Amino acid sequence: MRVTEKGQVTIPKEIRDRLNIGPGSEVDFVADDKGARLIVVAGGKSAEPDDFEAWLKSRSGIFDTGGMTADEYMEWLRGPRDDLGSD
């Protein structure tokens, strides 16, 4: 992909289809030690299932923290806490 002068990139169709990204979808780029990851924040291509069980199943899976523990990931996400003493 090539970045335009405005900082825009085109997400390839294969990736858009696989991640169900369509008009109105919200995505984010998250930097880590391996580069950057595309995160789908909110999809705009498909409607939510009417059945709660189907909706819940569509949201389940494994979240890759890149080998970080939950505490390490939360600190990376939020930044270091300044309300804790250095004890």
C-alpha cells in the first residue's frame, strides 16, 4: 500500500472482506514492537444478529496481546500510573 499526501491508505479488498469492513466501519491502527496492527473498532457492513447467542458467539475468540500479560497490556494501553508510589 502507498500512503497518500493526506496520510490515507486503501485497505485491500481481501482484507476488507475478511474483517467485514465496509462503508461506515471504524478502524484503528495500534503500534507495537512488531510494527502496527489494524483493529476494527466498529463494523458498518453487516447488521447485528437479532439472536443474543449468535451475537455473543460472533464476539468470542482469542485476543492477541503480543505475549504481554494482562497487567503489562493494560499498562501499555493506559500508560504508567502516576498515582502509585515508587515503593
